Amino acid sequence: MATFEDKPLFFVKREGRYQPISWRAAAGDVEAWALWLLSQEVRVGDRVLLLCENRPEWGIADLAIQSVGAWTVPVYPSLTVQDLTAIASDCQPIIGIASTMDQLRKLVEVRARIPSMKTLLLIEEGQAEGSPGVQHWSGALAQGRERSERLRDLLRERRRQQQPSETCTLIYTSGTTGEPKGVMLSHRNFLSNVEACRQVIPITPSDCHLSFLPLCHVFERMAGWYLMMRAGASIAYAESMETVPQNMLEVRPTIMLG
């Protein structure tokens, strides 16, 4: 990471223009958020539900969750409360992350039926409707940065003990042929795919990828997130599927995946 620390890792459109987030800033947020997770007594193998559109916070949360040995459970933002309840009933997450107030309202309903999900986190700034156990992303980051050296030692130990064969995520099938099933994928599953891709696709640190396919699907997560990060490339997030042509003109990506 030291080679790229001042280079943009992410580009995200805010206030009408694409703004960079450096590798250094992203790494700081990953560590702060991982420390916050440890302060919530997240254990190895615990599940964290991620209900979020493509955006930098998705990747930061994903890496932080894995840093403490927990499993990321990414789900489509289009899912209904009924769909989310079925998934949460199966995997029993302890934390739910929502991108927007609309997504948070879904998780509030789910939490009423799933006792394991004690804490909810809202990424976008907004009123959390006075619901107990709801925190804001910015607040969690601030708390993480203030954590004790004991938790920093624990984070280093969690990272040191991780093995490639351990599960890092639980991805649910679409459910088109039956009830969705949670697929356990290991760190090695992703890393082997990434290294295989690097042998046939010449991606360099000077490249920029415009990400528009859903990160909750394994393809964009592996190729549009882990592969780009491994190669030192930058990632810009399209605002939506409809704005891809406009965003292409703004970002001028050298790589797109489809």
C-alpha cells in the first residue's frame, strides 16, 4: 500500500463531480472501522449484513469485516423485507449496514424479527428515526480512531491468525430455482481467481475501472474490486446503470467489466 498511498483508490461522484479517495485515506477508514467492530465484540466467524449500493464504503466495510475474521454477507439493495428476513434468519447476522434511510427502514423491520442483529449502521447522514441500536457510519469511524492500544493489538492478532482457507464471505444465490442458499467462499477462492485474471488481463496502476455491476455479486466483487486493488488500479463508481454513458465521459475509464 505504501507505493500507492497518495494515489486515488476510489473516485465517487459527490456535489456534481468525481472526487478522489486516496489509498491512505481508505486504509485509515478500514482500520478505524475494524477497531469499531472489535469494540462491538465482533467475533471470528460472526456475520455482518451489507445492504448497500456500489460506493467506497462498501469496499471499506468489506475489508474491515474480513480484517477481524468476520464474514461479509452482501445482499442486493432491491431485496424486500421478506427476502432480507429469510436471509438474516439463515445466517443470523449480528450487525446490519444500510446505505440509505430507505434501506435502513428495511433493516429495522428485519431486526424486529431477528434477535441476533443487535446493531444497525447507516452510511448516509440522516435521522435514524430515534431507533435504538442505530449508529452512523461517520460516528463509528470516529469511535474507531479513538480506540485503545489493546484493541489495536487485538486487530493485529486477528489479522496474523487468518488463514487462506478460512471463510471470508457468505453470498446468497438468487433463489430462481428455490430458496436462496448461502455459499461460503474463502480468502483463497478469491485470491486464486485474482491471480489467474492477472495472468491474462494486463491491468496496471495507471488503469481506472468504472464499476457499474453490483458488488454484492461475486463477479464485480472479485474482478471489479479485489482484482483492481491487487493491480493498484483506481475504481470509479457509476451513479446508476442509467448514467453509465455519462459517467464514462466524466471518468474516461481504461477498463470496464461486463
